[in-house]
Amino acid sequence: MAKIQRALLSVSDKTGLVDLAQTLAAAGVDLISTGGTAKALREAGLKVTDLSAFTGFPEMLDGRVKTLHPLVHGGLLYIRGNAAHEAAVQAHSIKPIDLVVVNLYPFEQTVAKPNATLHEAIENIDIGGPSMLRSAAKNHDSVTVVVDPADYAEVGRQVQETGGTTLDLRQHLAAKVFARTAAYDAAIATHLQKAFAAEESPSPLPSTLTVQAPLAQPLRYGENPHQRAALYGRFQDYFQQLHGKELSYNNILDLTAAANLITEFQCDAPTLAILKHTNPCGVGQGEVLRDAWLKAFATDRQAPFGGIITANTAVDADTAREIAEIFSEVIVAPDFSEPALALLRQKKNLRLIRMLKSPIAAASLDVRSVGAESYLVQERDLKRTAAADLKVVTNRKPTETEQRAMLFGWRVVKHVKSNAIVYVAEDRTLGIGAGQMSRVDASRIAVWKAGEAGLSLKGSVVCSDAFFPFADGLVAAAGAGATAAIQPGGSVRDPEVIAAADQHGLAMAFTGIRHFRH
């Protein structure tokens, strides 16, 4: 047990601070503080010593220099019971500081604000706070350090009951400090690299990859029950769970994939998509959301069992009644009407997720671990293709209906695992082939799925996420009933593929953009 006789409190976030300070004062702990923290404690009726009085040195340079002092760091760092250390602190009149309560300038919150300036960011880089935290955490054998208001209650309880804290608690708190200062420094490094790079070059890729993500929630397990897992980051800033049991690792993978897909249709007519294992198995549009559901579900009536449903508009009661007819894992939408919520909440295992904001608003980089202590980083695939971007390469131009279908399907195929083939009408998917080693096989699966669903491909548009390497894939699509195609182009055999399209009367457009998804 390390007794606490003197505490230094200096915080930006004052949540819970007064309650902790009152507990400390009641236990006979001397309180030292700075600036606004001292003011808040005095206003609560507590006796506080200003840090400048404790050190005999004034705060200066607009508060930039106040805690960077030997009386502070000596009081934190000296090893209690070490004869040489004890002699040194006695010779220099250094008093022990047994408890440090510090949270840092709100750098992350500052740079998250729209139009935050570089000056504002730099002024919110804390120097003294991390220094005190690290000094105290290094000497946790004797010093208690608190960086998270969530730990105030336990520290207060132990001080109230014993006058000090246990080694187990001090070790736990010290580890949290180094995690927090590491994340804080990473946030600063990431922001400044990006800010300085914008002045020097247009590349969005950092020279050093720094990842900081607080624990959001532990998960029951990973992709499989034998794998431990947790969720990190600011997931709750984007998604709010309204009902259902705890989200699983796979649920989170699927619902974020669903949210990314439906964002493609953010400003469209009511649109609904059903996904399974991050792949769409049906997407539909209608004048009302129920019609969109019926079209999406008609694409594949088997795969949606246990799937993820997402919509670009609030789920209403009529749509909820249709959805409730099958078992689904998650529904993610901008909102739910009260009648829809009441109906869907009758299914205790169904997770209902409100999408607070589009994940497209998140960081512009994709980061993927590839093992071997290595990461792949790329810009997110945010490319949108409009009618003006299409290059018609065949003799026959697409009709207006075919062009609408092309643009609809192109947004869908972008979210299907490669190799990907999607057959569509202008407002619905008809057949989807995903994740095949051969593009012809992907097309065969899409045609087979349409047949299983009883959907005709006559007059459909075939969408390919990458170029057709041979004419055979396009010929097969024409044989299935497709009258138009959309693909990136760029193959050495493009002339052969274009000739096959002309021979079969297909209209074909190149986008010049590939959408591989591995």
C-alpha cells in the first residue's frame, strides 16, 4: 500500500474532479493545482495550494511553463527508500508528490472540428501533462497516476478506506497512462504529417503509419469461437445500437460493409440492400422502401437468412412487417419509425442499428493488417462514376433505361468481392456472382442465381468490376439475355471484346475505373 499525502491535480476535462478532490481532502491529502483546475476546486470550497507557490516559480509564457520544474518531477520520480535519492531530495528541499491526476489538452477534439487551424492544433499540444504522467507512471511503485476520470471512483475508494492505493491498481493505472500518451502522440503525429504534407506534396499517405484507437468494447469472440476479439476506435460515433443482443465480430464486419454500400445511394430514391458475409445478395429501389425490399429480396430468397439489411431512409412499419418474415442478424438504417421499432423489437436477437453518420465521413485511408508486422495502406475507393464519365465503345449506344441500369449496377458491383459480376435492371439486382477465381465462373453463378430466383435476364445489364479479359464472358452474358454491359476496359483484348459486343447487338460502356475488392 502506497500512502497518499500530497496530490497534484491539473485537468482539462473536469468531469468528476470535485468529488475526487473532496474524498482526498477528507482523507487529509494536501491538494496542489494549477489555473482553471485550482479555481474549480476553490469554488467547491476546497483548500488548494497553487503550483507556483509550491515551486516558488511563476507560471509563464501563457502557461506553457508551469509544471516543468525539478520540484514537480523530482517529487514524482525519486525512488522512495533509495538512500541516494532520499539524500538528493532532502538536499534540494524536494517534497514527495504521491498522486497525479492529469488529463490532456483536447488535441483530438480540436482537430476534429471543421476548419480547425494549424495554430489551434499546435496550441492544443500538451507538454507538461504528458511529462508529469510519464514521470508518475514510471515511478508507479510509489506514485499513483490517474489519466482517466473513469478511475476516480476506485482511487477515491481505496484512499478513503486505507489512505493509499494497492500496487495492482497503480500498475493498471500506469499502463493506461502509457497507452494514453502513445495514442495522444500518435494523433499529433498523424495530424501534423498530414498538415505539413499538404503544404509540400499532395500525397495523403503518411511517412510513418501511426494508429491510435481506444478500446470501444470487448467482443464475445472473433470470426470463430476460438478467436478472442475486441472492437477499437470510434464506432459509437457512427453507429448506435437501439435493440438486440451484443454485436459480434462478424456483425460489425457485415454492417460496416452494408453502410458503405448504402452510402452509394444516399441521395437516391428509397433503396435497400441485403448482405451476407460482406457481399450484397440483393439491392432494390422503389417509390417506397417496402418496394425496394421486395426487389432486393427477390434476387435471392435463400442467402438473406441470417443476413444484414441496410436502407438509405428510415425503416417504416410496412417494410418492417416484410423484413420480420425472415430471420436477420442486423438492420442498419438512418432511423426507424416508432411503429417499426415496436414491431422489430419483438425479435429479441435482431440488432437494430441507427447509422448516425456515413462511414464515408471517416478517415480517407484504408488500413489492413497483412501479418509479418506489416500493414497495407491505401486511399479508400470513393470514386463515383456519373453518366458523363461513361465512354460508349460499341456501335449501339445504350438506351436511357440501360444507362440508368449501368449506373445503378456499377455502384453495386463496386461492393461485391472480386471477381464480381452483377446483372441488373435499372432499379434492382437480378443475379450476383461474387469472389470467384474466374470471371466466367462469376458470370455463371450470377446467371444460375437469377434462374434459381425465377428472374429473367432478358434486357438486363451486366456489370463487371474489372475488364473482361476475353470475349467469352461477354458472349455468355449476351446468351443469358443481357443487352448492355459496363466495365472498366483496359484489356489488351478490348478490340476483341468490343467486336463481340457489336456482333451480339450489345451496348457497352467503359468507365476507365476498376473496383477490385479483395
